Amino acid sequence: MSYKFTQRIIRAQSSSDLSEQLEDADVDVLRAVGMSGRLHSIGAGIVRALGSTRGESQGQLVADLHKALSIQYPMLSNLEAKAAAVIAIEQWLRPHCSACHGRGFELIEGAPKLSDVACGECHGSGKVQILVPKKIEPATVWAGSLIDREVDRFRSSVQRRLGR
């Protein structure tokens, strides 16, 4: 599913024009999002969080992912499963290093090019460096894969409901 379609969903969620006069109106997208979100709450929560500009709470998203992790990894404590959920969501929503913007190299102030020096924050990987305790690492990886699948299922469901 495309990034462009996700942007369409995000735009519809903040629309002030919910008239039904246009073909493929924002209100149609919102209806499809609502119906699909009931079936794919994790995917809907991620897309909602991607479009959030107000730093809204992701409590329900964390709760849904925590529940899935508790079933898949019953040996984890409640706190460990919740930590794995929060880390997976954070990695999914903000995968790129904020210092180098995912490029892996330090930026040269005022110059339109990158330096030859690896970024000090991410050590050249371009990704956010989150320390994940070894015990919950497999659960965090599994949760990230679940998020990927659920976002794809959510987007597909929305597109089906819109007749695409």
C-alpha cells in the first residue's frame, strides 16, 4: 500500500469539508477508515498516530499491541510486554535518526551536502538507536512485524471499502 494513500487518509481525518458532493469525498474515506478500524485496530492506530500533530496519547494502540504480545509471549511480565509494545510503536513511527534525518552522516551547516563523518547519534545507521533489553528483543521484533501486517491489512480494507 502506498504512502500516498496513507496521506489521503490523514488529510481526510483533519478535513473541515465533510460534504458528500464530491466523488471520493473525505467523508467517504472517513467512513471506510471507521469500518476498517474496528477490524484492524492496531493498523488504524498507527495510521492515526502518523497523522497526529498534537502528540495525542497512543494509549489504546499500546493496549492493543500489549494484548497481542501477552498472548504471543506469555512468559513476559506485564511490564515487559508493555515495554516491548511501546518500543515497537516508537520504532515504527519514528524510524529515522533525528540528528542526521536518516542519512547516516553529519550535516554540514549551510552546505547542500553531507560530511564524510558518520552521525554521532546513530553511528552511521540512519536509524533511531533504542536500547532494547535482550529479554524482550524477540517480542519487540515480532511486534514490529505485527504492526507492518496490520497497517497493510488496514489500508487494504479501507481501499476495498472505497471500491479501489
